Amino acid sequence: MPIYEYLCEDCDTHFEKIVINKQQEIACPKCASKKATIQLSVFATSNGTGNSAQSFTPSSSGGGSCCGGGCGCH
């Protein structure tokens, strides 16, 4: 089940929601508005050294795409 990040258009609250199906109604937890915009989700990964965030470095492999072609962005 994916977790999506949203921004409420009425009160500017950022919130996350587990979405079970695409027809699920999304409401702001602060003001109950149903006008929310999905945001680009940014996440961190652990490299096992105690540093929980790794910086993104464009890959030169993968046909010249920005991330190596594994994410489907191209």
C-alpha cells in the first residue's frame, strides 16, 4: 500500500495518507477539506553507516537517463 504526501489547498497543511485504492476520498486532517494536491514524495535510505540520507548522484550508465533508468522517469 503506497503512502502519498498531500498539501491541503485550503489551510496549507502537509499530510501523508496510506491509499488503499485510487477512488479513496482524501480529506485534510486539520480542516477536513477535500481539496488536496498530491506532492512529490522524497524519501531517505539508510546506507548502514548511521547516515540516513543519501544524496542523489546522476548515473552515467543506463542510456544517459538522469537516474540510470530504473525509476521509470524517462
